[in-house]
Amino acid sequence: MKLVVSSLSLMPVRLARDAVNLIVNFYIIFMNTVKKIADEVRYLPEMQAREVLDFVGYLRNKINHTDKTNQNVDDFDQFCAVFDGKFNRDECYDRQSIS
């Protein structure tokens, strides 16, 4: 009895292998960057090392602030079609839901 394996049946295996290779390569590159930063900071005087740490905190806050700002803009954008730039105070009070 011969076992026949088609190239289509191996496709998920190849995709999984490629995905694992991609993750491993990303991890190696990322860890190389982290190691380089750690190696450079290790030889700095204490005050400059603290400045680096302070700068890292600044970058993290900047990322968090940008994410929140984008969320606020997205929240605003979903209602931008509602307001056409004209506001009539009398029409505002004539709505049925207020009565």
C-alpha cells in the first residue's frame, strides 16, 4: 500500500512553518534591539541612564496618548454627519422627545 500525499494537504503545514519562522525572526530582531539598548545603557553614568529611562517613559506615554487621541477622533467621526454646521436653538426645543 502506497501513501499518497498531495501538495495541497501539505499547504497548512507549510503556512504554519512559515508563520513560526516569521515569529522567530521577529523575536530575534526585537531581542537584538533590546540587547543593544541594554548594552549601551549599561556603560552610561547613572544620571544619563536615568535620562534614558525617563525618555522611554515619555515614548510609552506618547504612544498611549496617541491611541487615546485616535479613539476620541474616531468617536467624533461617527457623529460628524449629524451636525451640518447650522444650529437653530428654536428647532432644538421643538423636538418631540423633549415634550
